[in-house]
Amino acid sequence: MTFVQKLQAAVSDSDSTLCVGLDPNLSKLPVSVKKLFNSPEEQVIHFCKMVIDATKNDCAAYKPNLAFFEALGSSGLSVFHEVLAHIPENRIIIADAKRGDISTTAEHYKKSFFDQFHVDAITLNPLMGFETLDAFTEDESKGIYALALTSNPGADDFLKKPFEGFDMMAQYIASELKKRSSSSDAHLGMVIGATQAELSKSVTDLHKKASLLIPGIGAQGGSIEELAASLNEHEGIPLINSSRGIIYAGSDHENWTEHVAHKAQEMKEKLNMITERYV
């Protein structure tokens, strides 16, 4: 099964384009979780598993953020592995690693995430050159989400600047990804920030078949209506990510998982205007 086929199946099975970001910040975990376990590792594992159980019927994908697992120290990757094992096989797993290196370093990142952890896709930063993608392109069952137009203010520093005849570097990146798609077995998708919806169409139009990973909805304030309008003619399947807005919806309530489940259901329903185009 190709990556796009698995992505399509996950969206159809869940009737959702929601991606739940797993960002287990120790300072924000519910009090009940901290009371239940003493070690940070156990707290993160339990929290993530409970979030997965509460949201798995309402999302098509999960995006664990490596920073929060690596911050646990030497045990972090073991925790990451255990959390991955709890995600249903019919859901997409995106390692939010934002790696961006070359040669044997990139090859070893690929071995780590694709061959050892068996994630379906990875986020990559192409600013060191498109050779940063090469090691990841040989498996048709895998996907790459290259940073193109991110949702943070720092996008002004590089990605929104004119480059190589384009109004924005983001457009150049999209154009190059489309060209390289013909020689890549892995699917070459893009990260497009929802908070940049007014500009994103000029980027996505240059790579219309790209699957999109779209952060910025929820806690970051992106508009679903504006996003839907910008995706009106896009052929590639989008995954709209929400992290903090869902996983910490329960705050310190004893029944925090019910709040998480409700928030995921609510976001899924709000995204229906987008999802209905791709199921």
C-alpha cells in the first residue's frame, strides 16, 4: 500500500481530516496523571495512551512531536516507541522531527524513523538543500512533509521572502517538490500553516497533488473557513493538526479524557466542510 493509499483509507475510515498532535509537556499534564505515576516516563506514556484512546475514532492521524520525548533524556525514545505502539494500525503516524541534514546523517535519520520506529511519514526541513530529502524517498509506503509555509511569525525571515523569481521562497519550495515527485517513490507533501491561509493557495497551487500537513488551527487561531476556501481546488489530501487545543482540553478535571474526546469530536465536525471533499 502506498502512503497516499493508506492516508486515503485513514481519512475514509475515520471520516475525518483531523490530525492530533501529541505534545506531552510535563508542566501541562493533568494533576490526576501526575498523582497516578511518579516517573515522568510513566506519566507521558499514560497520558498519550489515554489521549489516543479518547480520539482514535475522530482523527485520521497522529503527530508525535519528538522534542517532548527527547526532553525526557535517555529514556525518551523508549517512551516514544511505546506510545507509537498504541496508535491503531489504520491511522497515519507522522514523526514531527523537522530533521534537515544530508548524506550519512540523513540516512541514519531515515533508518531511525522509517526502519526502526516504522512511522508512516516525517516532517523535514529543506533549507539545507533538497538533498536533505534524498535518503527518505525510496519507499512508496512512506511520506515526507517538507516545511514550505509555516504558521509561525518567523516565516517572514525566509519563507515569505522573494526567491529565484518567485514572490516567496515557499512557492519555490513547492515548485521544486512537484518536480521531484516524479522521481521519488515516497510521497512528497508539504507543511502549510493555517495561519497563513491568505497566502497558502499561491503555494499549494504549485504542487496540487501534495498531501498537506496543516498546523495552526485551534490554539494558534487559524480560521477553518479561510482554510477551506484556500483548499477549494487542491487535489492532495490535507491533514489539519490540532495539538494543545485537544490534548489539554481537560485541564485538571478528573474526567479530563472526556473533555479531550469532546474537543476532538467538535474539531472533527468543524472540519467537515474540508473532509467531505476527500472521503
